[in-house]
Amino acid sequence: MARRADEEYDYLFKVVLIGDSGVGKSNLLSRFTRNEFCLESKSTIGVEFATRTLQVEGRTVKAQIWDTAGQERYRAITSAYYRGALGALLVYDVTKPTTFENVSRWLKELRDHADSNIVIMLIGNKTDLKHLRAVATEDAQGYAEKEGLSFIETSALEATNVEKSFQTILAEIYRIISKKSLSSDEPGPASIKEGKTLVVGGSEENTKKPCCSSS
Amino acid sequence: MAKKRIDDYEPGPVPPPAPLDRFGFVKRELSYSHDGSMKERSAYEYEREERRVRKWRKMIGVGGSDWTYYVKRKPHVVKRRIRKGIPDCLRGLIWQLISGSRDLLLMNPGVYEQLVIYETSASELDIIRDISRTFPSHVFFRQRHGPGQRSLYNVLKAYSVFDREVGYVQGMGFLAGLMLLYMSEEDAFWLLVALLKGAVHAPMEGLYLVGLPLVQQYLFQFDNLAREYLPKLGEHFTQEMINPSMYASQWFITVFSYSFPFHLALRIWDVFLYEGVQIVFKVGLALLKYCHDDLIKLPFEKLIYALRNFPEDAMDPDTLLPMAYSIKVSKRLEELKQDYEKKNQKLVQSTEFNEKQQQSQERFLSSKRS
Ligand SMILES: Nc1nc2c(ncn2[C@@H]2O[C@H](COP(=O)(O)OP(=O)(O)OP(=O)(O)O)[C@@H](O)[C@H]2O)c(=O)[nH]1
Ligand SMILES: [Mg+2]
């Protein structure tokens, strides 16, 4: 089947959205993929999925994003989706200190279930609620540095830094991937070694599709 | 006692009036309406509806007095009528009769009140966080801290105290919300108890316990059933690496109340309460079958989208449900359950669990169910 123009891309990156319930993961996703924000959004049950194709470092990248339910008990189903993800957006709510305190538990989840070289970005969401802020930017920044994560603050409501956060993590993934394929002497942007289905050269005929490896 | 309770809040502003459908959901322009009332109901249909209600009233008797007798004598008549849909005005009452929740209520006077007023729950904040994210487009639940949200909070909090092992889990709010549109808080609470504890059918609590064991089992069973029933589609799913946890978890966790058209969800609930969880499998299979020829052509992403957004004609209860009824699943479900249990030998763990749980609930129940 011939691929339609809007489906052409150089790379396919799988990214997961994680973090406590209610921090705004689903709204960050809808802001990024559809430019929508919903004050009346439903809590996520299980996992949701959306994609967007965009330009990253001059390449066409398709971001395939899995949004997970934040409540702890749901990890029984959601953690399967970490596998094969190249990036993780770990979200907390700047107005709720507990959601920031739980970041370390989420990191542990990733360590237990995700690939070890996964790129992680810490996101403090809901910066529009200035009068309710309870987690200082510096604290989160310091924590991120200590843990080796990139860090950004966003507002899904006001569409502040949402685009930038996704751009940043996708660019970071791209840099790691392209370095890898250089060092392994592969011609052009093909898949990385050992049958990881995650990165896809768009020009190939039987492009291997999604990279969701959960079974 | 400075505990934060939702009752301490002033109700928020009443949301601006918006056009509502027959069930009280805000009408959305582009999507399907919840009541499926695209077509005007004709005079003939009204008459038919009236005749149905009269039949049903006869079946119930005064205050439900004839019901048990009727169900014993003519279970197949009851089953047939329920499959055609319970009249909306009698739904709340019938649901309580067929689920066994009314008996629980009568056996345990005062228990609900005690749970709501005197007990505190570790899940209170979790519940509050989700209240405004449960049926946000329904007029009853839209007003912040309004009567709908308060009732929802009370029922969920009461349950989380009643069964601390389950507590509160995202998704339970949709069950409680659906019930509250048809009955009082206390009735809804006991219906929740009847379902999760298995008053009539298999207990549902495993959908919400740590590890979500029953979700995992149901997904395993559904995956296998779908592959056996629709082998070509199953093959396509394998190729595209699609598995049911990507689209069907919420079917089981909320019994289709999370994102399906409301009029369809109600019809499924009618049958679900009388016949049990099998109907969820049957409806799921019927959906796949109905859309089979389209689904089989779609690549991964479009496939996921299609599995989460079935077309309107597929969700017409009068087409979908007869198709679902014609699918036989009970024998295979039982076999697959045993396969699953063999795969996961965790029986020891779960019995320990149940014992602990029993103790925590016996405090509240005056007499145990038979
Ligand atoms: N003020 C403000 N509110 C937000 C923002 N992002 C999300 N919200 C609100 O926060 C609530 C939770 O947002 P969701 O996107 O549903 O949260 P989630 O992280 O997906 O939660 P789960 O699905 O339960 O894991 C909703 O009421 C949103 O409207 C934001 O940037 N600013
Ligand atoms: Mg969400």
C-alpha cells in the first residue's frame, strides 16, 4: 500500500507520558497534538494514544505518544507501555507538592520497566495558577540536574512551553539516535541496532510500524 | 477535626444553560447524541413504549412484591424483556431488584449513613480530584460542589471505607455516576456493593484491586475469544501489534459507561445486571464483527483510533445488541479462565487477601449474604 504524503516521516519516536493523576498529562497531550485544552476532561482509564508529525532538527519526526492513567494502581497495566519507549515526559503539578515528591517513585518505575537509555524530561505543569504555586522552579531544576533529566515548566491551559517541551525531548532523542547510527556505520537514518523497531527510516518500503512492544 | 470534606465547599456557579439531550448530557454538535434521538419518535412508538411500561409494572407488582415470584416462575420471559431494554422510568427500581442490591439495603439499615458521616477514608483526596472529571458533560454533575458531585463523592467515599482493600480506583466514579442518575445515594452505594462483592454474579472487585487482576484476566480472555471468533482480524491485530489493553480496558473497568453513547450504555447495563459480565465480552465481539471489514484494512494508528471511536451505526443498540446476543461465549470463557489461572499461579496470595478483606467489612454488615 502506498503511503500517503501526510504519513511520510524520517523517524518514529515512541514517548510515554507519566506522572500522578490529575497533573495534566492528557491535556498536555491534547494541547500538543490537537491544540485543545479541556477543563472538563475525563480521568484516563488505562492508556490513550495520539500522534503528531513535526519537524525536528530538519527531519520529519512522527511522535507516537502514549498517555497513561496516573493512579498508582493502574501501573499494573500502564507499565507495559514503557517498554520500547525512547522518551518519557514525567509530569508533576506545580501547585501540588506531593506530585513532585512522587517524581522519584516514577523514576524508579522507569528504571524497572523502561529501556535503560530512555530520555526523560521532567515537566512542572499548571504554571498559570501563579497564586497557588507550591513547588519552586529552582527546587525542581536542582532535582532534575541531580538526576540527569531535562526540565521545563508548562501550562497546558495557556499553551506555554508545551510545544517546546515536546520539541526538546524529540530533539534530544534524535541526537542520541543519529549519533548511534553514525557510530555503527549505518547509512542514513535507518533503524538502530539489533532490531529495535523503534526508529524507522521513512523511505523504506515495508516500514515497520508502530513501536509499541507491549504484548 | 479539620478534615476537608466536599460538603464544606460552597457550590460553584450554576453552569450556563446549554441544550441537553434526553438523558441530561450537554448536546455536542459534531458527535453523536447520547440518546440516539436523531430520528423523531413517532406516535406509534410512544404507544408501544406505554404498553411496555404497563407490562413491566404488572411484572413488578406493588413495590416489587411480585418480582421474585415472576423471576422464579418465568426467568426466560424476564430475560427476553430485559434484553429488549428496561423502560427508562422503571430502570432504577429494576436494577436494584435484579442485582440483589435492594436486599443488601434492607438487611443493613443505617450502615450507609454511618460510612458517610462518621468514617474517614484515605482516598478522600483522590476522590475529590476525580469528581469533576466524571461525566463532566452531564447536567447533574457539572456544577462544582453541586448536588450531583456531592452525591458522587459520598457514594465513593462510603465505598472506599466499606472496602479499604479496594478503596477508590479511577473508573469507579463512572459506575457510581451512572447509578446516581437512576437512584438515591444509598441505593447506588448498595448497588456498587452488590456488583463488587458479587451478590448475584461473579464479584467485580478484582477489576480494582491491587494489580488489577481481573482486568488482566478479562483482557486475556477477550484477546483469545476475538482471535477464535474473528481469525482474520486476529491475524491482522498480530501483524499490527494491537492488543486489547489498548482499547478494551475501559470496556471492562467501567462496563461501557466511560465513553460509549449513553443510551447504548444503559441497554448494556440492563443486561449486564441480569446476566453478568458475559455481555461485555459479547458486545465487544459484536463491535469487532460489525466493523470487521473496515478494521482489517487499517494500519496500526488508524486501527487504534477506530477501536476507540466506533461509528455511530455500529453503536445503535437495536443492531449491535441482537448481534451480541447471538454470540455464545460462556463455555470458552470458563475454559480460558482456567488457562489463565494455570498461567498465573497466584492463588495463595489471593486467598490471604480475601480473608483480610472479609474482616474489614464484617464490621459494617449486620448479616452476611447467603
Ligand atoms: N490551570 C490549569 N489546569 C490544568 C492544566 N493542565 C491540566 N489542567 C486541569 O487539571 C485537571 C487534570 O488534567 P488531566 O489532563 O485530566 O490530568 P491527567 O494527568 O491526565 O490525569 P489522569 O488521567 O488521572 O492521570 C483537569 O481539570 C485539567 O483541566 C494547566 O496547565 N493549568
Ligand atoms: Mg489523563
